[in-house]
Amino acid sequence: MISGRLASPSKTRRRTAITHHAIEPNRRTLHGAFSRDLPPVLTIESGDTVHFKTLDAGWGLEPFQASGEPRASFAPRLEGRDSGHALCGPVAIHGAEPGMTLEVQIGELRPGDWGWTSAGGWDSEVNRRLGVVEEQTVLRWTLDAGTLSGCDQHGHTVSLRPFLGVIGMPPDEPGLHPTPPPRATGGNIDCKELVAGSRLYLPIAVPSGLVSVGDGHAAQGDGEVAGPAIECPMERAELTFRLRDDLRLTGPRADTAAGWITFGFHEDLNEAMLRAGGDAGADGGAARAWAGGGPRPGQRRGRSARHADRQRRPGHPRRAAARSDLVSQRTIRPALRPSRTLRSSSTPAMSTARREPPDRRRSAFRHREQRGEHRAGGLAQTSDQPGGNR
């Protein structure tokens, strides 16, 4: 189902009404690849909000069965076009042109009442090394969106922090493009910080943008070491799309509760890290100031912003989160400090950040700077699928 309420016409440049639309998964709205040639299922104006209902990444219509019998899945599916994650869209944004930036404001995210996590059972380098190609373990989760908690069949409970693993647009290249690898225009980013209240910024490569979303996760760690996260359908995913012609980005960027994050994607981990770090310096003065702690659009510059500008100088500490095809770099501002470190032999350094009380921020930052203390650790993140990336 696709529905919408039209806004009243306005002669002013500034829109006076917000239009809400709804997209549900059906044969017309579902696809499993990115392509500039897919026709949009909905065209919206900049500033409109779309309420998505999505399947889980594996096109499932029901939970995994305790008996091990195959579960019901969406059908029919078209070979090639439907080979990847179950995505809803594409959504065209009127006036979107290559070179612009799409701002995605993430609103309410409500998972369905079931989910699953699996390990092993399919051919991959990791599963071959662990000897579990033929052996699969599945956790079947019962999810409670009201309490944001989940419980598996063994009685283990976890707190939920839902987000969409895939939000993206196609590259400006012909043909069908698989959904597992993330790209400069977004896609399977699988960033657990993209929860309600976050904003994702994506460079637009094709006219109308053509954004698609899916791959609901009820919860995920810093990586999908087993393969998937807690994969689930999304009962409701509220996204507001705005065109930004004042930002020129070369890769995704996000404003989250954990801080600003930039991303770099490449098969070579070192190249991905360089792209993540270099992106912040290649997008123009306004974007650099913004990502480094400057005011957001419409925000007045104050004393704290000017202080942050003075702190942004060569040598200012920065951190990176990495996986084999993804690197996200966090800019640690003076008001933030590393809060925890983890170590993995397979990836380079990462640290998250937390806010300190105002009376301790400046002194603690300078003290660590003088000591040259840069704590960091690595976190492994892998592709996720029982039969394809999640």
C-alpha cells in the first residue's frame, strides 16, 4: 500500500505543511537491488515524511520454526532484482539532483514482535575456518516494542535499540547493484548508532535520488560477528527526507547521540580508513565546520562553537571504527572522551565517546592531550547472512 496526504499549495518558497506518506511491502514496492533504472513507487517533496513497514532482510513473512521446517517467505521473487535485502522503495524526491545531499531524519522505529539471529549454515570464509558451513544455530527472538526488550527460546533477554541496516540510493551506473556492499550513496551501512533521533547525510548521485530502505535490526553490537544482528521486520520506520544543496559530500555522514560519524567504503581496509578520514577535509568549508562541531543549519554560533573551532587544529585526536568493507570515523570534540576500548586482532582502532560534566571537560581534555593518551581498540564486523548479507 502507498498512501499520502497532499499539502496545500503555497506561493511562498518555504513550505507551510508537511506531507506524510505510507509504504508497505508488496510486489510493487519490494526489491533486492539498487538501480537507477528502477521506477519510483512514490515521489515526494523535500521535507516530506514517509512511514515504512518492512520485511526482515531475508524476505520472511513469519519467524523461524522451532521444528526447523522452512518458514514462509515473500513470493514471487525475480532473479537478480530480488536477490539481496528486502528493500522498500525507491522513493523519488522532487528536485533532487546529483551533487546535492539528502538529509534523512530518523524518527520512530518500531520493530515487529519477532526476530532471529543465526550463525553458520552457509559457505563463507569465516564459517569455513570455524567448520560450521553445514551446521547452523538459530536464536528465535520474541520482541516487545513497548518495553524495548527481547527474549530468545533459551530465556536470554536483551535490550532493544532498533535501527535500519540499509538506507541508501543507487550509484550513477547502469544495471543492478547488489545490496550487501555499502557505497558512497549509502546502503548496507549497518551502523547501530542510526537510531531514532539521528540524522544521516548521503550524497545524491542520480536525479530524484531514488532512496530505498530495509534490513530492520532490533539490536546489534559493535559488529555482526556471528553474521546477522537481531534481524526483524519493522512495523514502523518514520523517515523525513530533506534536500541540502548547501552541502557537498563524497560519502555518508551521520549526526548521532554518540557524536558525528563519517564513513569510508573500500575492499582494502586501509583505503577505507583513508576515505573516511579524508572525507571530512574534502567537502567544503561549511561541511567541515559542521562535522567538526560547528552549528547545524539554523543554529546560532555561540561561545561554545567558537571554542570548538579553536580546538580543531592539526593533531586534534580522531578515532575510527572499521570493518573489512566499512570504516566510520568519529571526530572527538573537547566535550567528549573515549569511554571504553575493545580489542580484536582483525581490525584497527576504534573508540566511542561520552560526554563529561561541564566542569571536567576542558581540564580532562587538556590533561589527556599533554600526556598523549589516545586509548583505542578494534572491533570486528563481518558480513551477515544465513544465505546473504544482512
